[in-house]
Amino acid sequence: MEHKEIAVRLRAMAKSFGGTKILDDISIDFLQSSVHALVGENGAGKSSVGKVVGGYYTPDEGTLEVFGQKVERFSPRDALGLGIAMIHQELQLVPEMTVVQNVFLGQEANRAGFLRKGDLARFHELEKTCDFGLDPHARIADMRIAERQKVEIMRAIARDARVIIMDEPTSSLTEDEAERLHQLIARLKARNVTVIYVSHFLDHILAHCDRVTIMRDGHVIRTDDMAGETKQSLVESMLGAASEISWPALPPAPDRAHTAIVEMREVATDTGLSDISLEIAPGEIVGLIGLVGAGRSEVGRALFGADPITAGSYSIAGVMQSKRFNIPKAIAQGIAFVPEDRRKQGLVLTQTTRPNISLASLGAISSRGFISTRKETARVRAMIEHFGIVPAATNGEVAYYSGGNQQKVLLSKWAIERPKLLILDEPSRGVDIGARRRIHDFIIEMAKAGVAVLLISSELEEVINLSHRGYLMSEGRIFAEADCRSLSVEDALRRIFKEQDAAPSSKEAQAR
Amino acid sequence: MSDTQLSAQAPRPSFKISPGDFAREYGVLTIIVVLMIALALISDSFLTARNLLNIINQSAPLAIIACALTLVIIGGGFDLSTGAIFGVASVSAGWVAVQIDPYMAILVGPLVGLVLGAINGCIITGFGVHSFLVTLATSLVYRGIAILITGGALIPVRIEQFSWLGRGRIGMVHVAVFVLLIVMIIFMVLLNRTTFGRRVFAVGGNEEAAILSGIRTNLIKIMTFTLSGMAAGLAGVIAVSRISMASPQAGTGMEFEAIAAVILGGTSIMGGAGAIWRSIAGVLLMALIGNGFNILNINPFFKDLTTGVIIVVAVALAASGRKRR
């Protein structure tokens, strides 16, 4: 094997927060021009290692060397100066500014502080390397997460970063977007860039990384070359024991002769949906299969009354809904919606576990507006136990919980009053394997209890394996229905791409 | 392998409280205790029931405003019009007391405040404009209305059936202190024991999550501003009744004192977190500083300076705690 220089070296590094050691005795060498994966369950400390290297956390003990140079205290700014850029799970862009402005933020073409032209040309130059196809003048606030991430990556490249830390880069990307990201990573590697790749997606890691460090409970379990690793070997090291990667068994598909819980006919919305017809029966798990931007979340929002329906008809349990259908009415009729971004749309992070879990069902624990604390505590305790939320405290600071436990709190909020229709948007995004399995079991539990479930996920494998039936979506429309028990991920992708290729021509035909 | 084993492996956040956390959490109480001990040592007249009751009595109107303002701020809003509403309520109550009926006047103050507060709330939610801008504008309008009501003049109100509210005592305790106590208890119960309180926290902590939980967030906001207006109106009546004079300029600058007290107490200006007791403590701390300067006979210029420095320190402490999130 060829000898590679060490880009970043961590030796016996430790970091604590509020008395808890989140990282202990971390020693890792990140080699130059290699793609180095950090894997482990949520809470294992892999993101924290990224943040130490990126200058966001100052280690309490141990040393950090960058290209042979020992670094004492350093900030994200110092890290950038040394050529280290971090791309966060929660992206850090200025929403009101355009793509170009964000890419060159802080290093705009200027003369003595006065802006000059030229950034656009620089942008096009960068685009040759990246090939993202971004509109330089689009406003960040109008873009989806996947596109924002591309902007963030361009920003790192624009700064000539020699080390790029990517924290869960593919978690909000579709398969083909992830593929393009991996091609970009290969190009970066050819340009002597080191990529530190933090991810849950073992398939991606196995296919695209050169080395891997496996972490558990704030410790490094081992660092090895990727050659010779398998999914099983990685998972074994992550969990500390052999564990199967499997899907829970689906309950038998319900008889669809029953009245559907919800039924939409040719529904359109201002959020880009058109011609949406669907129905979901009690006890049935229905998946929305499509790429990011296909309008999957928008269907969930329309069913929940979060966006008004502008055309078509919508009935719940056979009762036609009026134009003034809204979220409180949806909840009153037993519809629950677990949104995709749990920190921004789901949880009130200033509050503890108890009020978060009760928020959508205050009516059940109160009379004349007064809350019965005794009743509430008992109900919340039961949910914490049911989901195995850690820490198992009703007054836990949700803001500091791991992703998996935050998601369990959010699911508790909607499961505490059993819904008739449960809409789950990315229920297992950014959660560890244990929590993920618990969430999948929960979906099955709900279906067995007669709840209709609408499952939305960017991970096609997840939707297809957990659903009875699926609707294939593209560009705001449902173009086909499929039996998920006989559908493969490859089939689904092929049909979606075929539909996408066909769509522009049909639009042109309409225009004429 | 069972799920419970898996999740048990995750590191648990510790709930140990460090001295820094304690200072952030109970800083205002610590400062109050230190200040009280210092003043008691320096002056014999400080630690008497009479002086302490006086301090509370004098800050009762401000404390009433601060209680309701806490709700607005927890709900993610900001109310700059409390001082002006205080003024309108003062002159309205004064006018009614003299022209119509002194008992009715006592009700008119809070009622006028309620209406003006509701107008604030409706403009803020109806047009989707930030409450800071709306209440800044309405405070000018309301102050103008106060001047129009009296034509700029003062209204003397020397009526016994009216002045008991601000001057009367039950035993040795002032009526206003009882009113404050009742208001405080009502707001504490409202915030901590009712669904309304929960919703206020949710709206301020994460508005989108609140909407997606089926909460009518606009209604909640309107209610917080209405309560804030009502409290400012009640405070105005107490003040008029106390000094037997209604002035259209009454309460000028009071909105900033109330905001300062809420912040000093440690309620987050970002919304979603805070408590009524904090704001009461904030008001008391400000009153103690004032009382201390009186007792020690120091140039009152240093009073504002000291209050300002303490607010900066308190806010900096709170911010240093937030950074870690």
C-alpha cells in the first residue's frame, strides 16, 4: 500500500459536557486524500469527533495535529484557515441571500471592501468541478434541504478546503443525488482532499470510503481499511454483538372493501400538487415512493390540513371535508402528522419531555382548561416506557436528547391518543439502529391496531419493505400505484426515472 | 438483542448542577439576598416590615405589568405599548371617576387596557407584522389618545370611594399589595396549570411545531397581548388612585422598566421559557436598588447606572448558558 501523509491526527483526545464524557481517549489518523468514515450509533460520538476537528468543540484533553502542526485552542475560523471545512447536519447558510452570495460569503470579490463583479464567473468555474446544476441567483430560503447542502459543499470547495468534514451528508438526499455526491467526493479525493464522512448509511460507506473508524459510547472501537469490511462486520462492531439487519414482518393486508379512513380525488394544492387521488384503509400501511421534491411531504401536509386544498375532493371516514378544513379539524378527526424535521417542526426544544408529549392532546388531560398533572404524568410515563426513551425522565431536557430519543418523544406525542390515520414523514432520519428498529416495530404495532399509516421516506428500501401498498410520485403527481410486496427498489427507481424523462415532453405538448 | 439494552448504551446527560448553572438559574434571587443582607447591615431602617411592605406597595403597578408581559414574552412577543396603555387607562379612569362613578372607574381601567391590548394582538396576527413594530406604533397612537381625552390637562381625582385602591390598607398591608398577590397567583396558575399556559410556551418555543400540533397560535398571541393590556390598565388605575391625579403622560417609560424586570428575572427574550416569579424577582431587585440608594442617600444618577449594569450582567450570564445548546 502506498504511503500517505497524515492530514489530521487526534491523540488521546477527550471531551466532556456538563460532567458527561462524550468522547474518551480518541486517537485517529485521517490520511491525506482518503475518504474516512466515522460510524456508530447515535450518541456514539462520531459527530462530536467531526466537531472537534472542525474547531466547533475544544477538546479537554489530548492533542490535535493538522498537517503535522500541533494546534492548541482553535475555532471554526482557525480551522478554515488551516483548510478544514465542516458541512453540518443542520446547514449553516444565510436564508435571505442567493446561492452565489452564500458560496462566497466572507470572501466576496472586492477592492478595499467594495464589492466587485466576478463572483459569478468564479461560481461557474466551481460548477465545473461540482456539476450540481444550481441556479446561482436562487434564494436559499426557497431551496430544499438537498440543494442547500450542495451550496454548503460548494462553499467548502470555494475555500480550497483540504479537509472536508461531512456530517450525515446523504440523510436528506435521494439515491441519485447521493450517487452524484459520491462522484464529487471521488473528484475531491483526486484533488488531494481528505473527506471525513460521518454517516448512518452503511451501504454508502462500504461503497465509497477508504477507511473506517467505528465508535461506540464515546470510544474508538477500531480503525481499519474499508477493504475486508462488510455490513455485518461494521454493525457487529457498532453494537458490540452480532445483530441482524432485517425488517419486521408486516401484518396481513386489510380488506380494502372497508370504508377508507381517508380518500382524496384529484386533489391539487398551491404547494405544487396536482391530480392526487389516493385512499388508505384501516390497518393498512401505504408508502409514498418518490425522489426528493416529488411532493411526498406535501401530500402528508394536505391530508393533515396544513396546506389548503384548492381543487378536488377530500373525505375522512366517508365524510366530505369543506374548503375550511384545517389542522385542528384534522386532529379532531384522528389524523396525526409526524413532520420530517423534528427539531424545527416537531419539538418545542425550550420545554421538557412532559409538555412535548402532551402538546397535541391537552384536551384529554384537562377539564375546563386546567391540566391534571397527575393524569398527565401517568400518561407520559407510560409512553416513555413504551418507547424506551432514554433518559426515562418526564422532565428531561429534550434539546439535549439524541436524535433517536427525540424522535421517540415526537412519536409519543402522536401515539398517546391513538390516531385513525398516522402520517409519518421521514420517521427514522438520523436515528441510530436501535431506535430505528423500535420505530419500525411501532409502525407495525399501529397497523395491527387498525390505524391507517401513510409512510414517507427518502430511503426507498424503508418505504417498500414497510408498506403494503405504495403510490409512485413524481413532480407533484401520483403516476402509479404498486403492491410493495412485489416491488423492488430497482423497479421503483426505474419507473420513477422513466416517468421523469417522459414528463417534460408531455408538458411541452400541453404548451403547444 | 432487545431495544432497551440498545438504548441503555446511549450516554445519559447528567443533571448535576454546577455553580455556573445555579447562578444562571437563580442568579436574580442570589443578588436579591446579597443586596438585602448588605442593606440590612448598613441601615437599621431597611429590614423593617414597614419599609419592606412599602417597597412592594410602590412597585405593585410595575409588578402587575411585568406579570402579564412575561406571558407575552414567553409567547415569543414583545409589548412596547404597556406604558401608553397605562396612560390611557389612567385618564379614562380619572375621567369616569369624576364624571360618572368612582367604582365604575376602577373597572374602566382594566377594560380599556383589555380593548387596546386586543387591538395590538389583532394587528400583529392579522397583518403578520412583528409585535415590536406594531406595539411601538400603537404606543404612539395610544399616548395620543390619552392626551386627547384630557386635552393635555391633568384630572384631579380626590374621591374616597376611588382612592382606597391605591392608598387603603387592610391591617398594615396595602390594598395594592393584595391586588398584586392575586394577579400574581392568577398568572402563575394560568401559565403552569392550564392548557392556555402550555400553548403559550409552545407558540414561543417553536411556532411551527405549535401550528402542527393543532394550536390556534394567532388566538393564543391575541390573548397574551389582551392580558398584557388589561394588566397595564389595572396598574394605571392603581397609580391614579394612589396619587389622586390622572395624567396623560403617566407611565411614560414604564414599558422599558417592565421589559427590564422580565429580562432581569431571567425569562428568555427568545420566547418559550420563563416564569412569573422571575419577573416579580426582577421588579423587586430593581426596587431594592432604588430603596438602597434612598437609604444611603446617594446621587440617584447612580441608580439607573447600577440597574443597567446589573441587567447587562444578568443577560450576559443567561447568554453564556444558551451558547452550549
